[in-house]
Amino acid sequence: MASIAFTLNGKSVRVEAEPDAPLLWVIREHLSLTGTKFGCGIAQCGACTVHIEGNPTRSCVTTISSVAGKKVTTIEGLSPDSSHPLQKAWIAEQVPQCGYCQSGQIMQAAALLAKNPRPSREEIVTHMNGNICRCGTYPRIVKAIQRAAKEA
């Protein structure tokens, strides 16, 4: 076990965990934030996407020791009251069906808009490639990102 300190959603935290424990499980099990989902466990689906220092990262294959001293943001930290432009756009465009992948989709999209506030459709599609939606709501995801870019 190791004591690992990092910033989570703007607050300093310290956890006792095995250094090679996946960040996903520390977030969910130790810190009780369940918005970040387990999808595949091999960084292929994007359901577990969080931001580390502002970069979208698959938390299922990221060790807790690798985030020591860093800033981690989960879907819960994106906006305390669900008022982030992407969250509003997701609702307006009725994106979710089952909803399971949505926190990872939103976190991936938020990283894009933070770096490129006015992405083209092609840039959106390229950036979101690798985040899988088993329900196939890709057209609505693109529309929601475009809406958020216009309204932000």
C-alpha cells in the first residue's frame, strides 16, 4: 500500500492504495465517485475517460501512482450543478439512450472544446473516435458538441 496525494475535482485528496491500482477503481471504490464507468478495462471504449492535467485519459489503465501530485477531473468535477455547456447540449439533443458511455463521451468532448472552442464536424469526429456508444447515438453526440461550441 502507498499513500498517494493528488487533486480531484479541485480538492486535494490522499488515498491508501496499491501503487498499480487502476485510477478508475480508486475513483469509484475509495472516493465513491461513480460517474466514471468501467467499460472494457483495456482502454478501448472510453467509458472511463477522465482528465489528467486537462488531457482526456482512460482511467481503467492509468495507475493511481501515475497521478500523484496531478490534477484529475471526473464528470462530477466538470460542473457542480450540471451547467457545463456540454451537459446542457447533451440534454437538449437527447443524446443518451442507455447513458452508460455518456460521462466518458462528455469528458472526451470537453477536452476537445477546451483546446478548440470551434471545432469543425471533421475535427469532432476525429477527436471522438475511440469513444464507443453501443446504442449508436453518434449523430446526436456530434450535434450536441456542435451546439455546445456555439452556445459556450
